[in-house]
Amino acid sequence: MRLSLRMGRVMRTIWLAGAVVAVGMAPAMIAAQQPYQVIDQWKIGGEGFWDYMTVDSAAHRLYITHGVKVDVVDTESGKVVGAISGLHGIHGVALDDAGKYGYISDGGGNAVVVFDRGTLEKVATIAAGTNPDGIVFDPSTKTVWAFNGRSKDATVIDTATRKVVATIALPGKPEFPAVDGQGNVYDNIEDKNEIVRLDAHAYKVTAEWPTGCDSPSGLAMDQAGHRLFSVCDGKKMAVIDASTGKSLALPPIGQGPDAAAYAPEKNLAFASCGEGTLTVIDASTPAFAAIENLSTMRGARTMAYDPATDRAYLVTAEFGPPPAATKEHPHPRPSIVPGSFTVIVVGRKQGSGLREQGTGNRQSVETSQE
């Protein structure tokens, strides 16, 4: 969820590096250990940068934060079926467990926007801290937690009343959160290289643990196994015991990650990396070995995983050179080729294709590992 200087730095590095990705494995080993592949690409189009995605498995919908709107995509057809617009620079979407409402962290508006998942209409705007970024629904308390990047605190919202019930100071800049479903909320603290644990009932920080790696961003959780997977700079994923804070492993991943996911039935962890790789970690053994580095597309640093279909969704676009630096913008982001915004579908099913949104037309696309 890094749309400021950090994202600009990552994107500039990606643009300069080009599309060639070194996966660090011999071709024969890759072929033997390649359970996933890119199986489709959906060209969505539109303008602006993007951040996180959320999958609604039951409704077959993918919510993509895209500049000042949320694109809503049918995961069966790959077509955009609606949008939630009129926002101000958004980061994430959380969904309640009743299938009724969604909650958008509108960083530019310093608010959480509530929408009806049936109609996609906005139904409430709730003031949060400064630049709400990561957002999560806690099922044990029926609360939504928005983690505010600039005010370095968390806004807790009661979903029944749509009122703020607590504001919790944090030790640094928060990034992506996770919950265990038992009343504990976890969040990466990017500038402290930490994970914090919060009590969802008492509204307080109960632990601070070092990650052992730099600038943790994306976070996923194995709820049954009480393990956290935090992706960091320096090509590392921190695996942390969620009960004790003990470091379990630091497996290697790709460069420029911003999202993590965990597949409970497969016992696999994922890291989406802006260099253009999806790293797959075997979480069934203490070694936490990287069993695959799948080539995706450069810039595809965020991800959502659907356990119902065993598919991961990533987004990116085609990049041009950055504009000239100015005093106001000394490190400009690379330009985005208009209309090139694309969803990358990763799964186990054999096949390939590039679907133009809304037309069903397909173009051949190479999906094998280079």
C-alpha cells in the first residue's frame, strides 16, 4: 500500500530494470516445481495508479482499488460489472462476514467509505485518521480497523452503528493488517520493522515484535497454525509465530513486494513482487523453501488470493519513461500507458489468453516461465 515516495522508488527501479526477471533457479528445477502459471489476463483499462484488491469468493467478485474508484470485476467472466466512484485516492477494501457491506479506506479523503455490496451504492462516510491505508474486518467484534499511515494510528469502527469506537496510537507508520478471528489484530509497522498485535476487545497494543527484515508491507496469516507472513524489502519474507512473536524463518522472495497471501488448504504462502514475480513458499516444513518464482509482469506488486478457486489475482499496467524531474516532484513516477491496466490471473489450470474487458476477444499471450 505504498503510493507515495516508496512506490515511486519501486516503479522507477522496475522501469529501469526492464521486463527481464532472474528467478535464481535452473530451468529443469523450475519445470519440476511449477504448480502455478499465468492462465489469463483481463485488460481493464482506465487511468491512475492502483493499490490493493479483495476477493469475494461467494459472489465471484474482485474489488480493485484504482485511483479514485473501485473497479468491480466478475471473476468468472473477467468483465467489469460496476464501480464505486467519487473517492479521493483509495488503498484497500474490507468486507463484512454477512455479505452485505464493504468498507473502503479513502486515504485522500481521510475517511472510511461504506458501500452496499448488492447495489455498489455508497451508504456512509466515516471520518478516520490521516490517510487511512490498510483496512480489515474483525469477525470476533464486528468492527472495521483502518490503519492511518500519516497520523500513525488505527481507527476502529463498530459496523452496527457505523461509529468510531476507538482511536489507537501506534509506534510507527502502519501498513497492511491481518486478523486471527479470535480477537487479535496484527499490523506491519513499516518504519520500525515491526509487527504489532492489538486486542480487538480492549482496543490496545499488546505486543511489538521485530520482523527481522526491512520495511514490512504486505501481511497474511495462517489462522489455524498461528503464523504470520510479512513481506519486506531486501527480498525477504518474515515468518512469525503469532502467539509469541518468535521468528520462524526468513525465506527469499522477489524484489519490491507489497502483498502477501496464504492458502490454508495448500499450506502455501505467496509474495507478489514489483519486479515481476510471484514467489510461492512451501509452509508445510520448517525450511519454508521458495518452490516457485513465477514470472508475472513488472509492477504487479499487489495481489488477492481466492481459496475457493486456488487462484491469485495481480494487477499492473504498461509503463513508459518517467517525466522530467521538477522541484515539486524530484523523483517522478514512470508514466502509465493509457488503457493498459490489466488483471493477471494465476492458477493451476492449463491455458492462456488475453481478454479485452467487455468484448470477450482474446489474444495469445505467453504464460510459460522464461
